[in-house]
Amino acid sequence: MFIIVESGSTKADWVVVRSKDDTQFFKTAGINPATQTELLDLTKDIALLEVIREAKYIYFYGAGIIDKVSTSRIGDWLIAAGFTGKISVAEDMIAAARACCGDEPGIVCILGTGSNSCVYDGVKIIKAIPTLGYIFSDEGGGTHIGKEILKSYFYGIMPEKEKEIFNANFSVTKELLVEKVYRTSEGNKYVASFAQFLVLIDGPWKENLLKKVFRDFITLRIMLYPEHTNHKIKFVGSIAHYHHLYLHEVMNEFGLKTDEIIQQPIYKLIDYHLKYKIHE
């Protein structure tokens, strides 16, 4: 029996795999060792804790897996929860590539709370534009969208109709924003939470904002790969899923085609692990 964890900064999907027809799913808050001072308290979910202690192997894919320190934090965290089996830790980009492409080449893009992309050769990532965290990078992702919404609101350029809807659904002051972003370890999640606002509205302002952030992503995270002319381009993540119509439009502007959008990679990761038996 093995467990696959696919975690972003906001949420994590867990699946316990006993066989192809015997799986058990859990959802938790996200686990990001690069941005979170304290990782998720697993003792609050007794059922999950029990299967963690029973598992022979855990494959953890996550945002924030950037170096040996972040990798070690995940291992130590699972061991502290009572896990005694084998642990493999890999970045979320590997999860996206395996889920989207399997053993075929492609350009794989993540558009969730954060964003990223890579060129995958069917076995490994062969090219990846560096990601510099949500302050400098995350083009097109939830944090980028949240920044654009908040700037428009505080700068006073958000249209009145949208502003009324925003005020009815969100409560934020400059002081609270500074506190959450600059004085806590989860500023990216807080900023990204405002991306939900776009689900509540429609119209030109929303369209222009989304197309702007998607153009930034495509320019910096797809077009810089020469392979964009001959590789399939695939996306994973909630932002790509919920705003796929605008994403398709902007991809067309660049002469590109979206081959596939997967909201939750966890399901295809099950197939991948069972097929290649990398858990054994």
C-alpha cells in the first residue's frame, strides 16, 4: 500500500492506493516547506494519520520543494507523524509532467495558486525557467490575479460595479493587507484568496485582467522555450480550469493550442504509479 500526496500552497490531495480498484482520498490544507513556518498538523485527522502509519511508501509532490532543506522538512514531518516506510519527495512540476504526459514529451504548465512551466522529455524535466516565488514570479497564477485585483481596488481604478461586489464579499484594509503579506509566512495564499472574486463577476474588466495575466504567463513561461512550436502544451491547476475560455483565447493570440487542462493531477498520478510501479 502506498500514498501519493499532490500539494499546492492552498490545498493538498492525498490518495491511499491499495490496488487499482481500492483507493481512499483525503483533502487537507496545502503543505509548502518553502513558505510555511509550521507544516500541517496531521494529528487533527485521525483517519489520515492511521493510513500514514500503515503505508509502506509515500510519494510527496509539492510546491516549495526547491532544495535539500525543503525536501528534508517533508521527510522529518512525515516521520514525526509516525511514518516508518520509504519517502520520495519531488517538486509539483514533476507531478504535473507525469500526470499530463506520462511517458510522452510536452510543455507542461501549472496555473494554480502559483505558476510554473517546464519542457518534459517523457522521463524527466529537461528545461525549466526559474521560478522566483510569488513576489517576483507566479505569472498568471492566483497570487498574480490577487495582486491585480487588490491594486485595482486600493488604487481606486476598479469600476464601481465590481467595487460594490468586492465590498459585499471581502473585508480588507491596507493595514490588514500589510500584516498578512509582510508579517506572516503565508502571504501568497492570502493574496491568492482574492482570485475567487473573479468567479462572482463578468464583463470587460474581468476579461482584460485575466487576459493580461495569461499573456504574461505565455510570454515568459511558454514562448521562451523553442519547443513551443512542436510540443503539445498542457495545463494543470484551478486557475487554468476555471478560466479556460480566456486561456484558450490568449493562447490563440500567440498561435498556440491548449492540448489539455487537468484540474487535479492526483487521478492521473494513480495511473502513472500503478503503470510504472515506481512505488516498489
